[in-house]
Amino acid sequence: MSFPLLTATAVLPAIGAIATAAVPAARRTAAKWLALTVSLATLALAVTVLVRFDPDGGRYQLTESHAWIKDFGVRYELGVDGIAVALIALTALLIPFIILAGWHDADPLETGSRRWRPTQGFFALILGVEAMVIISFEATDVFLFYIFFEAMLIPMYFLIGGFGDRAHEHGEEAASTQRSYAAVKFLLYNLVGGLIMLAAVIGLYVVAGNFSLQEIAQARANGSLHMATSTERWLFLGFFFAFAVKAPLWPLHTWLPNAMQESTAPVAVLITAVVDKVGTFAMLRFCLQLFPEASKWATPVILVLALISIVYGALLAVGQRDIKRLVAYASISHFGFIIMGIFAMTSQGQSGATLYMVNHGISTAAWMLLAGFLISRRGSRLIADYGGVQKVAPVLAGTFLIGTLATLSLPGLAPFVSEFLVLVGTFTRYPAIGVIGTFGIVLAALYALVLYQRTMTGPVKPEVSAMPDLRARELVVVAPLIVLLIFLGVYPKPVTDIVNPAVKSTLSDVHKKDPKPEVEAVAK
Amino acid sequence: MNPVNYLYLSALLFTIGATGVLIRRNAIVVFMCIELMLNACNLAFVTFSRMHGNLDGQVIAFFTMVVAAAEVVVGLAIIVSLFRSRHSASVDDASLMKL
Amino acid sequence: MSAAAVHSLWTTAATAAEPISKINAPKIEYGQLSPTLIVVGAAIVGVLIEAFVPRRSRYHAQVFVSAVALVAAFAAVVALAADGYGTTKAHIAAMGAIAVDGPSLFLQGTILLAGLVGLFTFAERRLDPAAHGNRVDSFAAQAASVPGSDSEKAAVKAGFTTTEVFPLLLFAVSGMLVFPSANDLLTLFVALEVFSLPLYLLCALARRKRLMSQEAAVKYFLLGAFASAFTLFGIALLYGYAGSVSYGTIARVVDGTVTNVDPALADTMGNDALLLVGGAMIVMGLLFKVGAVPFHMWTPDVYQGAPTPVTGFMAAATKVAAFGALLRLLYVVLPGLRWDWRPVMWAVAIVTMLGGAIVAITQTDIKRLLAYSSIAHAGFILAGVIATSKDGVSSVLFYLAAYSFVTIGAFAVVTLVRDAGGEATHLSKWAGLGRRSPLVAAVFAVFLLAFAGIPLTSGFAGKFAVFKAAAEGGAALLVVIGVISSAIAAFFYIRVIVLMFFSEPRPEGPTVAVPSPLTMTAIGLGVVVTLVLGIAPQYFLDLASQAGVFVR
Amino acid sequence: MENLIALLVAAPLLGAAVLLCGGRRLDAVGHWIGVLMSTLSFVFAVILFADLLGKNAEHRTLIQHLWTWIPVESFQADVTFRLDQLSMTFVLLITGVGSLIHLYSVGYMEHDERRRRFFGYLNLFLAAMLLLVLADNYLLLYVGWEGVGLASYLLIGFWQHKPSAATAAKKAFLVNRVGDMGLSIAIMLMFTTFGTFAFGPVFSHAGDASEGKLTAIALMLLLAACGKSAQVPLQSWLGDAMEGPTPVSALIHAATMVTAGVYLIVRSAVIFNGAPDAQTAVVVVGAVTLLFGAIVGCAKDDIKKALAGSTMSQIGYMVLAAGLGPIGYVFAIMHLVTHGFFKAGLFLGAGSVMHGMNDEVDMRKYGGLRKYMPITFITFGLGYLAIIGFPFLSGFFSKDKIIEAAFAKGGTEGWILGTCALVGAAVTAFYMTRVMLMTFFGEERWKNRPTRSPEAPSAEPAAEHRGEHAEPHPHESPKVMTIPMIVLAFGSVFAGGLFSINNSFLHWLEPVTGHSEGDSPVSAGAVTGATMVCLVIGVGIAYAMYGRRPVPSVAPRGSLLTRAARRDLLQDDFNHVVLVRGGEHLTRSLVYVDHTLVDGVVNGTAASVGGLSGRMRRLQNGFARSYAVSMFGGAAIIVAATLLMRAV
């Protein structure tokens, strides 16, 4: 057999994590550099995957398959389709920036015992999350996916609860209690979701007898595996619940604001831009493929929930006083768009949704990291504590503005493409929902510009008057992301070319075709 | 006389023993009640042995006595040590650990 | 001398075909019983050591003998298994008293390993600060002396240690070895007492907090005796029903496939009350041992009061043995009654899972917390028992193996966290442990995650196996409830992790003692097994599924 | 030749990129780079224009395909430019006027330390605007559409340190977003109807689509137009937009961007022709706005706000014309162009006046300025004459044609519209005369009085350098500012006539928009006469009110209508009460709901489980006997249950 590229992509960061954790306490910087190098190497591997992947080839490529736990019918099966490739690339791309942005976030304040090594832990955990996320994108075995879908909670949990913003308005003690509250909330929400999914996974095994996505999907397709309607629906709900918590979909969203508010900006990015994507990705890959009928049965409700998420998230974002919470609610609104696109069951909708996952990842990363830089300068997360930053730190303000514009999906920036595709895709099948969805773009403009206006413009607040502009390291983090935002906004074709075939086959799994236009204006 | 009556008797004894365990405070007495229950069992064994006309039950009765004896040894050891350290054999006083 | 033997004797006498003088000696397969015999022998040797070996060298002699015995017994088990007694050659030995088959061998192996690891924690002598220059373990200097009395002080000064714990441990292990492989009710009862009585004593032997220790022993003893009385009465009733205590015969009578029904038997057979009540009472006795709701109430108190090494051993090995016996009883003796006991067991399993998990939430003492968690786990295992399928058996076997190592490891870690008053078991003292000694905290976190059933730990594999079996057995509801209760359970495991890692360490917090290699082995073994069974459980699952067949 | 089209956009885009990323080292030359780029673009435009003129009418459409943008199955968006007569007209207007205003800004922003950035934004605007008019499909047009929105946001809020400016910018962007929503919905509708949104196929198949669909699309387009062109009900942002530097007001909020709505409607002529109901909506919006704007214009004392009102009203004319269908399209565009000239001229003039008056914007503090700034006076005056439609100046031709077309619509509808247009003309004459008189005539109300009360914030930071609180010394602006004004003045004088010479403009545009003579109930002459009469009336009243008697330097209370008009006819108050307040309450209550309800449910469950745990925990009371009781009870229950099982 050939070189197990996918395994390598997932294992490399895992090894890196262990190595980083093993770096002695004194050598903090070494740990940082090690982590950064590993993440870059992983990025290289991910790029190789991207290159080796042939958009017009088979559905799952670079597949690997080994027996694992025979008794549970579990195999170690990896394989990537266009959607997975895109998301793996996104993950591998963002991690180096996250590490670089969090360069000083884990420098220990007080020294515990000599063996207490927060810095090593921080970067090791990040790499661990990367490994788990990547492998759950690659897994084509439901059980394998489930294991890492669950396991990634643990490192995330420690990242959220263990590391927070340096300065805190209520002092370190209060901060740590709030942090652990957020961490526990995150873990419990997702754990409950995961356990309910576990019940469904077991049910799936009882029905299907194995966990191989391809086998089950084929069996469903050629009718050799028949599920009772009620069974299929229950199983679907079990799976969807877990993913909806992860995504997060209204009303299961309340863990996200706390988590993002309390964790450091890089970790917040890790949550919303990387980990949460697993949820939406899983809806696309598992819910639709395993339970096509049930998916269609649930579509109306899910679309309505997605719609609520969009509007609700945006409105709450407007009402926030805390920068990070605002970003969190904005993300909730965006996830509403993604889920809407997935369940619109049109090629535009789903390609758009996939594209949205990528673009939202990049744009939120840029926006949130910049917000983090801002916060680290003033030592406060409250919007009211800022004002006139644009005057003292024009570069910071300018880049932040671009992030803002990306968030309100201004044409010419990447998010616009995906958002419009999602809306069109939804509109073609559910006009009313599509129209209401477009209200989202107005609200997005509202919360995004309000944040920009209140922090960056107006008279210069004395506290920010001495604020330094972006440093070289921070610029290195932000500039590539912004370039990428513009490039993908102007020329998204490379991504769509990879994604489209996968979406096509997903749609064929659910036996859905795009609606025909009223007038055939373009000759086929 | 119908051996079934012995069964009723044993059941009665057993119940008395159980009730004693539930209502008496003194550890020793409680333990005695348990012994009573065991002996109720013995009676049942012997009776059944008689009914079925095989020896198993009677043999088991001997085993039970031995076991009971062993229990007495262990039990008294524990209870006495408790009594010596607390100067009370009341099971209700022994409630350091709760909730 | 087994009941069946006596039976044959009686019938020959009745027919009077042959002179009474002719008693054919019972045939005992010593080889196949070797594991038990080795341990019993070693235990007796231990007693002799207590009698004849001078005090200063007793400790080493005892530890040596016990370790050798347990290892040898384990080797014997492995040999038997390798010889195919687990599968093809499985049969009933010792005149129908002992079943040598897959489950019994598997469980005996597990118990022996648990015993060995337990032995290591028993033998630990580095944790307690040396009293007057003598290294001491966590057992009372002199059990007989009154707590706080001069005699106790003297004993401590003299550096006495209760080395009797090692033979007691061995006796308990021997009883546990017999318990799951007992093939008639009498053997079952005897085995029950044989492993219970030493445990009662062991509970009373804590070096510190002796009052609590004694109280625990009293509670355990009284309630245990109470329960065994019920069991015995149940046995009596079953005997009355079937006219025999051998599993095979009872099963045949229950199925109605029995030959030569004499009038008395026909009479009692008609009376199902005997069967049902008897069966229920025996099962209740076993449920008491596994600590299932509502027979669980002794668990928290005893776990808290007993010396922590004993707690660990007890929590692990007792569960294994008791569930083994329960499985055999339900699968071999009462399968004909499945439709009667399944609903009841359903109810018990549900209340046990939920009860254990819910009450654990508000616990403030780490040992009590683990006690309740063990109750919840008993519930999970019951879900597998209820499956009444080959998968059910093997999943339970696997779960027990996985669980016992996690438990011993966890309690071993508890012994390390100490302050002036001995072990610091109050949760508040564990705050910020992760800052003080990240390694210990991390290890404990691994155990907690395994308890919580997080993937890549043995806990998850076991839970999945059990729930899968239950679901296949048509107990979907049970699975759902199990899932819910494990969600609740997750909450308090996480609470401990939060406490250890995210809360600021207290200045007057406990210190973490550096243990001897013995405890390190115990903990290390726990971690290794936890991870191996979590990541690559296939081999052990195979083992369990091969061992999943009862002989009858 | 097609390949030049991309350069039209590329040049200013490059300029913007260089200026915004260049950093301080470009501060010295930044503005000249900006000017250069826009002029370059203008040069390309002229070359292309010449090329088009060289072709005959039906070959005057150049297409340049650059790359495939968003391909997803049937959804194919390309980056393709289309240069035909319509877009050519706009390109010339944008680049021409744009270049002039760039030049003007060099002088006007001289003292602003962020001048480089200003020119970057201006270039960005040019690029976006050109993209808007050159796009060959609606999605690409949408990019330009939002692009100009962004540029206007940046430029209105250019003086970000002023909260008012930042707020005005945000308001503009938000209101525009509402319009953009319409455009995006329109695009989606097109996609579902035609399976594409490229101009070619959509227009060629518009006939096949059901009228309902067309009407829906058209109405959505109208919504978009309202947003961008500040038509009722989305006009509220334009007044505040005057917070921006005056050149911005001239370029974006008078000459080019605000006319994008008209471009959209005319561009989509085919669709509107197929949807008469939508056309009615358009004319109504146009008519209402032209009166609304005019009334507002009458009441404002802020010279820029007054001009803004007039812009609103003039665009009302254009929209009205566009709504009339083939009768009006050409004249809508024609008025658009001429208006581009004279309104830009007027704003630059206003800017020049402010420049000389320490950034004073209150006309009541002007007066008699004609002898202090003669060039400004003349150019402004010519613009004034043009806008009120003084015979044979640009405005005369274009506006007259629109009024004719309004009558030509025929029926009562025609009469109503015509009348509105006439009244509008009268009011226009009134308020423009008012501006003229208050600024350049009458006694000098700015003498021996600081133009600004110290507490009021300065409109432009540059003002600080010019000794803000001193008594103003009115002076003529430097050449770099006056030359553009002069050029524009020429435009406003001759453009109309030039276009009307044997209907050259009509013939030029006809191939794209189509044209039809309506059957006018009244002769062209009559209309012209009526217009003249209105004009005279308007001027007369204005002269009576502001020429004869002195103008009070503090505004009199005025009639109810005046006071309402000063507040944009209470439009903002409505917005504030309904949208802003309502929105605040909504969000606040939602935050509450999220915290107490959604989150509360979860926390509540957790809490209740905890409580249950606490209660169950009490059973563990430490008494061995009670444990025994529970065991006994359990045993009893189990036994009973087992027996029951058998019983049932």
C-alpha cells in the first residue's frame, strides 16, 4: 500500500503535541517554536493532500482501511471528499496563525511548582485539537468519527478553562471561576450531545451491523439495508442533536458566547473557526448520507431553526457590551447561514455552505484575532472602554475594518460569495426563507459597524491614547488572512471546483435535484 | 403432622429475626436476630429435606451452622472493638459517616 | 463434600441394593481447581507465618508469599485457559460443585490480577510518615487496642504492623475465586461467606480515622450478614422447590425437562411462589454485593471508612466476583424465568444508574464520590446482564476487567494525596492539585475520564460494549437512560477535574506523597490498562467473547 | 480595444491600493497619484468613446470577459465588462467629473494630514462606480453597488473623530444595505426565473417570463434604487451624508453615486417595460421624492443640506422620467448628466464659499459674498441658472423634456405627474434663488462676529489651522479649486444644448434604452411656457422673501411646515422612534430572553438535578438500621414484583 498520507496528516500534530508537552519547563520559547514548526509541517502535508486530491476522481480518495475493533464492527477507515479536503486545508492553515497569535497568551503569571508548565500545555493542547479535528474530517467510519468528535472536547475543555485573557475587570479569582464555568458549560453541552449521539450510534449498529459510511450509504442506496421510517428518524435526531450542539444551532447555542468570551482570542478562534466546523461538516456528511429520508423529513424545522439562529444571533450581537460575546453571537448567526445552506438541499446551497465554512473560518479568525490584539492592549473586553483607536493605531483599525467588512460579507471579500450562494440556494427552493435570510445581511451590517464605530471612531479615549499599533508578529498573523479573504472573494473558483463534485454526490444521496428556472434563458 | 407447618414456622422465625434487625439498637441483639434468621433457614432446609426425602437439606444445615459460627467470631470481634472504643454497642451511635 | 455426593449416597441407601459400607469417594479434579487451592494454601501458610516467623521479617515473608501465590494462581488460570478449559473442555468439576468454563476462568484471572494489584497497595509503606523510625503501611498498628489508648501508642511506638491483612486478603481472594464458578447454591453461599468475612475484618483495620473504620466494619458486617441471611433463605426456598441445590438440576426443574419426577418434587414444582421468592431473595443477596439500588446504602459509608487500599480492592474484586455469580445464576439457573426477572432487573438497573449518578453530584468526599460512581457503574453493568445474550456475557466480562483496574488505580491515587490527618479525602483539599503536581492530577484525570466513559479510554469501550449488547437485546430504553445517567455522571467527574486544574491551590493544601514502586506499579498498570483497552480493545474483546459461554 | 475597459477600473483601483497600503512615505505625493490615476482612467474613457463613435450604432457594444467568478452548477457568475452607449455615458461623467473633483480636492484638503487616505478612498470610489456601470451581470453590478456604498461610508465618515460623522456614515451604509437587500433578492428572483442574471440572456428572455415575476423583480430593483438614490422612503441618509468633506458631497452625493439608482432602472428597462405596475410605483416614488426634496431644500439654512435636498428632488425627476418607460429613459439619463455638471459645480462652489468662510455652513451667516469671491459667484450663479432651468442652459433642456414626457404619459396619470413636475420646477426655482440670495447678496451678516460659537465643534480639522474663531476674511479659493469649478460651469451651461442639437443624445442612447414619443395632450410649447411661468413665480417669491427684506441671522421659528421641513419632514424622528428605539428594546429584551429563558432552561435542569441529589442524599442518614430497612423494603418490593409479574 502507498504512503498513508491522511494518517500522517493527523498523526504529525499528535506527535508534535506530545513532543511539545515534553519540553522542559524552562524552555518555553523552544516549545513555542516546536509547536509552530509542527503546525507548519502539518500545513505542508495538508497542501499535499490538496494537490493529490483529484476533484473529478472518485468520491472518497486517498482512502485507508484497516481492521480495528472487530466486535464493534469498527474499522480504521479514512478517506476525503472535496468538502473534507477543503476543511482540512482550512484547519491546517489556521493553526499556525492561532499559535502565532497566542504566542504570549500562556506565559505563566505565577510559578506553581517547577513541574507546572502552562506554556507547553497550551501549545500541546492546540496541536492535539488539530490532530483530532483533522482525523474526524477524514474518518469515513462513523464510530471512528464519533470517538474523535467526543475526544476533542477534552483538550478544548482545558484550553477554555485553563487559559484566559491576561487582564480582567473583576480580578484573576473571578476570572478563573468564570472561565471554569464556561469550560464546564462547553463540555457538558457537547458531552450531552455526544452521549445522545452515542445512543444513536449504537442504534445504527444494531440496524446496520457495521459503521462503514460507504457500505451503509450504498446499502441504503440499493435498498439492501432497509430502515423503518421511525427508526431512521430517531437515529437522525440523535446524530443531528450532537451536531446542532456543536455547530451551534439555536436554541442549543448558549455555551458558545461563554466559551468564546472567557477563552483567549486564539482559542476562541479555535472553537468557532475550527472545532465547530466539525458539527456542520458532520451534518453534511453523516446526517444526509446515512438518513436521507429523515433529513428531508426534518428539513422544514431545521430551516426555521437556522433562520432563527441567523436573525436571533445578529440581534443579540447588536445588544452585546462585550467584544468577544458580540463576535460569538455573530458566529451563531453565521452558523445559521451554513446550516440553512446545507438543508436547502440545492447545489448552490451546499456548495455555498461548504465555502461558508472555509470563509467564515478565515474571516472570523482575522476579526477575532484582531479583537484579541485590541483587548490585549487595553486589558478590557468592554466595548465602552474603547473609542478613537483609529486615530492612534491606524493599521490596527484598518485591518479590523476589513475584518468587519468581511463579517458583514461585503462583495469582493470571500464571505460574500458563500453567503450569496447560500441565500440563492435557499431561495430557489424556499423563497420565503431565502428572503427572510437576506434580512440577516442588514443586521450583520448593523452589529459589525456598531462595533467598529464604538471602538475605532469618535474622540480618542484617554486610556487608548498611548495604544501601540500592530506589531510585526501581529501583522504577520493578520496580513495573510486578509490577503486570502480578498483572493477568495475575487477568485473562489479553486475552492468551488473542489467542492462541487462532492456536493453533487451528496445531493444524489438524498435524491434531490436543483429546481428548474421558469425560463430556460441559458442554452444548456 | 404436615411438614408444611414447619415451613410456616421457619418463615415466622425469619420474619421475627428480620424485624428484630430493623428495630433493635444494640448491635449484639441485632446480630442475634440475624442468627435467628439463619436458624430459620436451617429449619426450612431440614423441612424441605424431609419433604423431598433427600439428605441435601440436612447437610446444608450443618454447613450453615459452621458458617454462622464463623460469622459469630468475626462479628463479635468487630462489635467488641467498636464497643471498647465507644463504650456503647448501639448501632445508632455509629453514624459518623452519612450523607 | 458436595450435596450431589450426599444425594447419591442417600438413594443407594434407599434402594438398599448395595451394602451401606460402600461409599465411593468423591472425585476432585485438583488440577482444574488449582488456582483456588494455591491461594487457599498460601493463605494458610500466611497464618502459619503469623504464628512462627519473627515480627520484623513477617512483612516481607507475607508479601512474598502472597505475591508468589497470586502470580502462581494466575499462571494456573492462564494454563487452564490455554488448555481449552475455557472453551472446548469446559465442564463441571468437583462432583458438580465447581464449574470450570470460560466465564469462571476469565473472572478468576481478573480477580487474581486485581488481588495482585491490591496486594501492592496493601504493601505500600512509604506514604505514612515513619512512626518512630519504623516504616508503616496504612493498617492499624494493633487492631485490638482501643483508638487513642496507651496500648495503641505503645503499639505504634513499637512499630507493630498488622501483617494479618495479607492472609486475610488471600482468603478473600480464594472465596472470590470460587464465588463466580460455584455450580451449586451451597458452594455459592459458602464462597460468599468466605470472601465476605475477611473483608469485614479488613474494613476495621485502618491506621488513621479508626473510629470511622470500625463503624464501617460494623455496618458492612451487620448489613452483609443480613443480606446473606436473605440469600440463605432464598437458597432454602429454591431447594424446597427443586429438591436440589445443584444449578443443573434446578434449571432442569425450572424448564420442566427433569426426569423421574417423584411425587414430592411434583408437589413442590407446582408451587411457583417457592421458585420466584427464592430466586428473588438469592438475586437480592447478590445485588447487595454489587451495590445496586436499593441495596447500595452500605457502599458509601464502607468505602469511606475502610482503609483506602481495602476500598480499592473491595470495589474492584467484589464487583467482579458478585457479577460473575449473578451472571451464572441468571443465565444457568433461571433462564427459564427470564420473563419474570427481566422486568425487575430493568427497574433495578434504571434506579441504580440514575440513583448513583444523581446522588454523586452533591458529594464532597472523594471516596464517597467514587463509591457512588461505583454504584452507577453497577447499573451500567446490569444493563449488560439484562441483555441475556452471549454478547451480554462477554460485554459484562470486558466491562468488569476494564473497570476493576481503573478503580484500584483511582483509589491508589487517593492514597497519595495526604495532609497531617492522613489522606486528604475532602474534595476542597484537592483544589489546584493540577498546579502542585500535574502528573498525579493528570493520572487521576485519566481515571475520571475513563469512569465518565470518554472515548479512547477503557471506560468508553466497556460502556459501548454493554450498551450495544443491551440494545441488541431490545433494551433501547435502558440504553437511553444509561446515556442520560452517564451524562449526569460526567458532571461530577468533571467537577473534580475542574477542582484539580482550574481552581487556585490552597496554601494549606495537601502534599502529594511520593510512593514506593509498589503503588506506582498499581497506578501505572491502571493507566496502561485504561489506555490499551480504550485504544486497542480488540484482543480483550476476543478473549471475553470466547469466554462468554457458560457450561451447564 | 475591449481590453482597455478593464484598465478603466484597474487604474483607480491600483491607485487606491497604493495609497492605502503605501503608508506615510507617500503623504507628500499621494494626492497627485490619486489625480493621475483618475485622469488616466478618464483618458482611457475618451479613447474608448472615440472608438465607439467610430462604430455604427448597433456595434457600439464592447464585451470583455475576464474570468469565471463563481461557478456552481447552473449558477455561473463571470467577471465580464460591458461597454455600451449607456455605460459609456456614465464612464465619461464619472471619470470626467471625478477627475475635476480630485483636482479640486488637492486644494480643498490641503491642510488635512490624512489627505493621502482621502485620495485613496476617492480612487476606491471611482473604481467601484466604474465597476457598477461596466458590469455585464447583476451580481458584478452588485459588487460595484456595495463598493460605492463602502466608499461613501468611508468618505462620509472621513472625519471619524466627529461622532456625528461616524454616525452619519453608519446610517448611510445601513440604509443602503436595506436597498442592497432589494437588489440581492432581485438577483435571486432572476436566477429562479431565468437561471441566470447576466444582462444578455435576461433581457433577451424577459418577454417569456410571467408578468408577476417581472413585477417582483422590478419592485426589488426599485427598492435598491431608492436606497442608493435617496428616494422616499429611503432618503433619510442623504442629508446627514453632508457630514463628509464637500468634494465628497459633490462627487458622490450629487454627481455620480446617488444617480446609480437611475442607472439601474434604465439598465433594466426591458424588465420594467414588462411590469407596468412596477413602473407606476417608480413614477410615484419619483414624484413624491421630487416634491419632498424640494420642500426640504426650501427650509434648510445649511447650504450643503439645502443642496442635498435639491439633489434629492432632481433625482426624483430622473426616477420619474425613468418610470415613464421608453418615453422617459433617455431624458432621465440626460438630466442625470446635466445635473451631474451643475450640481457638482454648485457643491464645489459651496465648498469654495465654506473654504473662504472658515467652514461656516449656515447661510444666515453669509451674505454679500459676490464681491469677495467673484469666480465662485459666477460659476455658482451659472450652476444656479442651469438648475432652475433658465432658458438654453443645460437644466432647461433636460428638465423641460422630462416634464413634457410626464404629460406625454397621458390620461389623468399624465396630468398629475406633469403638475407635480411643474410645481417641483417652481419650488426648485424658489429654494435655489433663496440660496443664491442668502449667500451672495444682501448685507454681510458675517461682519464683526466670530463665525462659530467656540463650543460648537469645527466642521473640518483643517479649520483649526486657519484660526477658527476669528472673524472670517472671505477670499477667493486657489486656482486648483477654481479651475474645476469653471470647467463644470461650462458643462452646466452648454451640455444641455449640445445634447439637444438634433437630438444627438437621444440617438446615441436609443439603441440601448429604446425610445418612443408619447401622445402628449399638451404641446411642447405649452409645457415650456408653463415651466417658464413656474420659474418666474418661484424666483419672484424667493426674491420677495429674501431679496427685498434683510435675512435674520438666526432662523425665525417659521411655520409648521417649515419646522417639519427643517427636520426632513420628521422622517428621522419616525426612524428614531420606530426603528432605533424599537430595535433597542427588541435587542435588550432578546438579550434578557437569551440569558434567562434559553440559558435558564438548561441551568434550571442542572439545578433541579442538583436539588434532587441533595434530597436523595438525606436518605443516607448514617444509621445502619435505616439501611437495613431500605434493603428489606427493596427485597419485599422485588419479591412482590416478581410474584405480580407471574400473576399478570
